[in-house]
Amino acid sequence: MILKSLELNSFRNILHAKVGFEDGVNVLYGNNAQGKTNIIEAIRFFSECSSFRGANDRELIMSGKNRAVITAVFEKDGREQTVEVRFDAEKRREIYLNGAKTAPKEYIGSFNTVIFYPEQLSLIKNGPENRRKFADIAICQLRPAYYSLRSRFERTLHQRNALLKSGDMRTLDIWDERFAKLSFLITKTRKNFVTRLEEFAKPYVNDISGGKEELSLSYVPSYDAKDENGLYLELVNNRERDAEYGNTNVGAHKDDFETYLNGDSVKKFGSQGQQRSCVMSFKLAEAEITGDTRGEYPLILLDDVFSELDTSRREFITGKIMGKQVIITSCDPISSMENANKIYVENGGVTQG
Ligand SMILES: Nc1ncnc2c1ncn2[C@@H]1O[C@H](COP(=O)(O)OP(=O)(O)OP(=O)(O)O)[C@@H](O)[C@H]1O
Ligand SMILES: [Mg+2]
């Protein structure tokens, strides 16, 4: 997939900007707080249908305005396409793919990117919700139906917890059955993803460690059950405890995955450098898996990671993404990348070249 151009109107601190992108490396450079990450956030929005920074629509609309529009022209499946998101302070946002209004569950997977930003460098040490989020967003790009599955799961979890809190257990049986079914499917899908991630990330870790380190990943479900019926029984057994806390203690929303190097837990024993190498390999692997599954390599977004990585890791990642479309943000124009398309960002304005 290739992003050709992006147009932003009243998005964050950008009143109006039109940016053209090239096939290879594109560098968005400029001082702090000028709008570089805002541009990345807009681009990534087309993949996730939400802000990767967790912002709500109101925060994305320029202060003092009521509406924002972001539009991208991209090439995929051999044709030029457009996607537009219209944000409104009063209404639900709308997504238009090639001019036709579409729902996120139908649209998701249409615009493939892989994003890498500094907070993710501690993905392995951070809480499990970060790893679930990483896996879930990646899977949505690969298997769009997973998006609806996740929404149904979230709603069911919410409903079960509401019933537990209310003390009215009469319909709990139906919800437990539904919850077990959806939860089991999510666990299974994530487990497959983690297996694939391991397969694709292993050679990168091996490469960057000079053959010294072998990566392995293990999915850690929050329950012992081997099938959905077993999970249903676990839920029934846990009802009393769950009712006491007003939430559900087992299920896909509590799952995790663990990273090992030569059999040792990276979370417990890994150095900062080892953690970073693993996460960097996850990102390269995610891009490759997306390319493999969707038939086209995704657009790579590197927000500020270059300044965070040491020279050897920076060179490693640069070597691996050579020839792909990449958008990098940086405070300086990265003089070593002479052939890159340089875009200067200042106070919400964009100057090409
Ligand atoms: N809704 C909004 N309306 C107006 N301005 C906003 C809005 N949201 C964020 N901003 C402004 O955008 C700027 C931050 O932009 P951004 O995060 O893209 O910076 P950056 O260029 O990536 O900087 P850094 O190099 O520090 O990462 C801040 O000045 C902030 O006040
Ligand atoms: Mg930034």
C-alpha cells in the first residue's frame, strides 16, 4: 500500500495542510510541539479508526472549531483510493471510503500501517493491556472480522459485569455462555497471532544479536480451560467471587503473552537494549505478516523512535525497511537520508522539500 497524499483541515493544531508522500522514505521534521505526531496520528487513524494516542474526537478537532476533516489518497489493490474521516463535535464521526459512507467494522483493514512510537519501546515491561492492545490492533488489520468479534466481546463483558454489580443473576447463564464462546475465540485468534509473530520476529532477533539470542513467545491465557465449555464452567465457579468484585476475573480481557530470550523472561531479566531489540523485531514482523496476509506491504510509521534508538539499532531498522514506504518524524532533517522526501513542519504548517 502506498500513501500518495494527505489533507488535514482543523485537525489538532493544523488548520489546513496538504502533504504529498513519496514511495520510499519520508521525513517529517521540525521542532517540538509543531504538529509532526499530529500528522502521524491522522494517518494512523485511517488504520485503527481511533487515535493511537487514545484521544477522543473532541481533542482531535482544533480548539475553537466544531469540525475536522482528514483525507488520504492511497494506492492499494492496483488502484487509487480515497478515505476521508469527518469529525464533528456534536455528532458521531463518519468514514467515507471512495466516496461511500462506511462503518468501521466494514472499513477496518482497508488502510494498512504499522506504527512504532517511543512508548512501545517498553511494551514488554509495561502492563498486559499494552500487549493485548498491540496484538488486537495488528489482528484487526489482518482479519477484519476480528474487529466485530472484539466489539461483541467488550459488550458482553460489560453486560456480565453490570449484572454482577446489580446482583440480578437470573440471566447470567446466557451471558456466561456467550462470554465463554467469544472469549475462547479471541484467545485462540491471539494465540495464533503470537505464534506467527514468534516465527517472523525470531530471525530479526537472531540477526541483531549476532546469532547469540533466540526469541520465543508464549501466550498466557488467564484460564486453564481447553474449550469454551470448560471456560463456561470456570465462569460459573467464579460467580461468587466475581459478584463480590463486580467484575469478571477470567477471560480474554485478562490474557497476556510473555517474551523470552534463550529461555529467560525478558520482562524479568532483559536489559533495556534486549527489550528494545525484541519490540523492534515485533514491529518488523508485524509489517511482514501484514504484507504476507494482505498481499501488500504496509506503510511504516516511525514516530520519534529514531532519536530513542542507538546507532546500531537505527541502522538495523533502516536496512530492513529500505525500499518500503516509511514516514519518520524527527527534530532534525536526518542528513544521512539524502534521498528522502523531506517535509518541514512548523506551527501546524507544512513545507515540502
Ligand atoms: N485540538 C487541538 N487544537 C489545537 N492545537 C492542538 C490540539 N491538540 C494538540 N494541539 C497542539 O499540537 C501541538 C503538539 O503537536 P505534536 O504532538 O504533533 O508535536 P510534535 O511536532 O510531534 O512535537 P515533538 O517533537 O515534541 O514530539 C501542541 O502545541 C498542542 O498544543
Ligand atoms: Mg511528536
